Amino acid sequence: MKKSILWFATSSYLAMAVPAHAEIISISNAIFSFLYSAGVAGAVANAVANVLPYVVLGATVLAGSLGRGRSGALKGNDVKNTFSNNETAVIEAGGRVRIGGLKAFGNTDGSTRWREICHLQGPIDGVEEYWLAGKEVVVDSDTGLVQSPPWSKPGGSWATWQTKIGDGTEIAWPALVSAFPGIWTANHRNRGIFQSLLTFYNPGIDDDKFLTLYQGEFDKAEVVVRASPIYDPRDGAQSAENEATWQWSDNGPLYVMHMMRRLPEYFSASLWDMTRMQASANAADVLVSTKTGTEKRSRFWGIWEHSGTRGETLNDALESIGGELRKTDQGLYYIALIDDDPASEVDFSSAEDYCIDVTEKLGPDAAERPNKCVVKYYAPEMDYELTQVDMTGIAWANVTAEINKYGPKEFTVDLPFCPSVSQACRIARRLFYLQRASTVSMTTNMVGLAAWNKHYATIILPDEDTATKLRISAPQVSDADGVVKLSGKVWPALSPFNPATDEADPPEDRPQIGFTSSIDAPSAPTAFAQVQYPSGGYEMRLQYAAVGYDGAEANYRSYTGGNPNPWQAMTESGGATGTLSYVSGDFTGQVLDGRVRAIDGESASSFSPIFNGIVAVNNTLPGIPTITDSNNTGPGESHFVTVQAPAEISVVAIRITAPLFIDRTTECRPGDAVTFSNFAGDEGKTFSIFALTSDGTPGPSTTFNT
């Protein structure tokens, strides 16, 4: 359902597009000025004296009172491309989003190529995923090296990807200043913009790798990010006026407040009832049941541009979180979540003495009444695009009797800032029933002003004895006639939301674009293990099954404050191809995610499902090493034995020993080949060969006779 907010303004604002770059590359700070285009209502009768600019008059006005302009909410596929344009609007984002950006600069020195991408207004909280040329890649957090095929190479990469979060401290990219001193200067900082610098290295035009790397949209750069941190009044360590203290959150009411406070001269913190905002934020964080478990009641994810009509963008945001903008009697704002059965705020059920007229207009005629609800939401399952939900079999969304008699009459609920099909269904059900509901008009004497700043009222409808709840609009006052006019929608009697029957299934995850479609994705990895070598070095390992190919690409990611960090690369074990990868370091006790994809030449599968686990030291008793080659003839210095380490993830070394004679230990990984040689002086002895774990526990042994 599309509604309109009445905005009062002392002046009008022009919709405008700001030049994105002057000359060849420079982007002025003007791109990210805080100008929206605002749809400003004309003169409004019955305005209250001394209204502040941009004050909402009472409740949200029902559909039809004002025409809606273009919303600033952006469709996912509109912002996931890397584009070049002389003019672009300010782009902001909230929650978790996937976004491309403006190609602000592109040049080459004849071999190396550089691309600067301006994604959105900063600062952001962090990057979670990198996508290059439509394929997900892993970027090393320290070096910026792209460590996924086809860009990775032994000892390095054919590409690097560096980012700046857009916190206003940005300086010009040193690489660009050095490579293009006549074009790029220290003044090209793009402060306050979340941006990327991609560097592509040339393997040589005669190298087969050249065509593998540089074809199509090789420089199309997208990221999945946790967008702007926001102010949370529940956290005493945060200050509403100090952005450096803010934290990332996708809390619905808090993010809509953040959107509105982007113009602090109109929406400063002093205009907000922060006590009520705390209560709304707590309500949004309450876990509600879904078809597959639980989730927070109200979250906000999405992207918008400032050139959209501000009121429409805020309406989209409010609908997407299931909320409404409220105002206290003291004139302070807050965002409240809408319950399926909201409490009445004013009672007109005994209004005989002051009610002049009550008229009920039944909902749209059956032939025109919506009978089929179409629901769209910002779907991470579909690569963060506005996606239509399959509502087949959901009874509340399909009034079958009316569809059969009159044909489908669709009512579309677009929720561009809603990241969950469950949240979308809960909100859409209420909006759909309200659209089908009757309208009530009531005229009273001045007692009707009791409805000021109220959204829900009870009255007695004509020819009825019981009270009916209404969702009311702002009172309209006629001083000349001494009357107050109220209008509203009959609030539907909604049964408790039952996820099993009222919630649709989310779409299946869109398959990742692989280098080829002929390789099936492996199963999820099965285990993490922390080990320590006899020399003292630490290593974390990931175990999986991706055998039958040239190898595998395994990644892990850690968490900070409950949010995932970017994926990081691991090295595949040479002795356990397709089954084990590792990375140096002590990760004991950390919660990690792991994933893997099969690699076959220049082709790769999609990634496996994610394995989540806590890293712990593994001292599982290893198996028996396997002798694969040996020689025990001739002089002792020519004797040798080669063994393959057992496959257990706990193996850190192979030891060979005989009482009172040789005792050697060689560090290794599972499946590695280990050779012991030169047994001069030890001829005629029997040696035991066994694997060791981190704590020195030996496994069963095999023997070698010299």
C-alpha cells in the first residue's frame, strides 16, 4: 500500500543531480551534500500555528490525500553495476547491502590498469564480501591481494583491491598520485566516500592468461557491506552528536530515525523522544517465530538516493520496518512499530452528546476490491534485489472466492528496505486487509480535537452496538463551523500470525556464477582443528571433501561483535588435495565460518554451504603411516624410507626411532610424504615409524628394517 506523509515547509527544494566528476576524474564534495529532492505539499488548511519546518501533521494521511512522487529507494540491480556517468545522485545505504558504484577514474600506464570506484556515502562499518566480474573473490585483509581464481597466482595475484570506509580522513591514493602525477593530485581525496582502488597487472598479451583475465566486465566491482553506523540511545557510550561513537545496527526504528536525522538542522536529536525510541528499538529486537526458527521483529536493509522524493522514501522505509512516525504531546518525534492489534488511544464510543455525524463507506466493491496480495522485499537470497514472493497457497493473500468470481485484483506491497520474507509477510498481511477495509467519516464538535496526535480510536458505527477500532488521519478543524472532521479505516480483526500457514517460503538462493556450470558444489566442510607443531608454530586447519579435481579453494572468516569479517584465503595442503587447507595462527576458541569450492583448471564450482564451528585443539589419535618407498640394501648411507602421513586432521609430525639409536622427527601435515635417509652405522636395526599430534601423542607404528 502506498501512503503519503504531509510535510510542511517554509521553502521548496529542487530535485537535482550533482556532477559526479569534473574534467576526467575529480569528484567534488558537492556530490555528497545533504540535499534531497523534497515533495512539498501545498497550503494545508487547519495548520497549527508556529509549525516547525518539516513537521508531520498528526498521523500519516491515508491513500489518495496526496499524490506520491518517485521514491528514492533503489532496486538492487540498479546499483550493483559499476557505471560511468557525468552526473549521479547521492547514494546511501543501511543494514547489509550489495552495491557497485561510480567508476570515478580509470587509466593505465600501458601495462598496469587502475580503477577507482566510489560506492556510497560513508562511513561504512565493514566489507563482508567482494565480487569481481560477477564472481565472488577473496581479498587479503592485509595486502589487498585478490586470492581467488583466475586472479590468484603462486606468490601473489594479478589484481589487488583496496578500500577506504569513507570516514572523512581519506587522502589521495598514493599509487594514482605516483602513476599519474599530471592528473591525480593530493587534492583528489574523495573524503567521506566509501571507495575502492582496484589494480590489475598484465601477464603479457601473448600469455593465455591475458584473455582469461581481461574479457567482458573484468573491472565490475561489487561489495556486500555493513553500511553506515547509527546512533542507538540504549547505549550509554554513544552520543547522538558524535558519529565516532555510533555502532552498526539494522534495527528498524533506529535506522529510520537515522534517515530522518540526515538533515540535523531539521531533525536534530533534541527533536526526538529518545526514551520512546529506546522502547521501540527494544521491541524491534524481540525475537519472533518464523517458518524456520526465529528472527528479530524489525530490521532495515536497503539503498536509497537523495534525488528521490523524501516523503516517499521515508514512507517506503516505515512500511518496510512495519512502523509509523509518531509525535508526542510535547512535540517530539519517535518511530513506533505497528501491532496487529494496536491499543485504542481515544474513545469516541459514547459520543452522542458531541458526535454530529458518522458515515461508514464500505470497502471497495467486490469487483474492484483487491483480492490478491503481491509482496516484494529486498531479498539477500536473490543477490540483494527487490524480489517478488511466491504467495501460492497463502490463504490471507488470496481471496479465492473473489478471484474465481471477478478475476485477480492485485494489491502490491513493495518493501524495499525489508530483508526478510517473514517480516514482509507479517507487514503485507496487515496492509492488504487495511486496503480492503471500510472507511469511516465522523464530524464532532471541538471535542474531536482529542484525536490530535493519535492514530487509533474506537467509535460506534451506525446500526451497531459494539465499538469498532479505526486507524485515523489527522483531525481537520473548521473554526467557522465549530466542528472537527475525522476519517479513518476500520482496523481489521487479525488472527495471531502463524508462520506455518501465513508465511511464504523465501526464494531459493540464486546460484553463484561459477567459472563453469559443469562442476557441482562440494558439501559443507566438516571440521576446524587447531594444531601446534613440535617447533612451536600454530596452524588452523579446515577439513572437507572436494576430491576428483585439480584442487580446491577454501576460505574462513571470523566474527567481530557478532558480525562477520571478510572471507580470508587458506592454503591447500599438498598431501591432502581436495580434503584439507590451512592458515598459520592460533584461533583456539574462535567461532569461524568455513567454505570450499572445487577447482579444475581455470574452472571452479560454486561455494559449498557454510560450516560454522568453534576452533579447538585436536589431538585425535592418528592412524599408521604408510611406507610408499624404501631401500635397505647396500651401505647404510644409501638406506631410506618414505612414508605417507596418515589422514587424521590432528597429524603434525612423523617420528622414526629405535631404542638407543636414531630418533628423528619431521613436521608434516596429513597425507604428506616424509622421507628419512642415511642410516650409516644403524644397519641391521628395526625402526618404529609413527605420527604425532600437538601434545606429542603417538599413533600406532609401522616398522622399517635396515
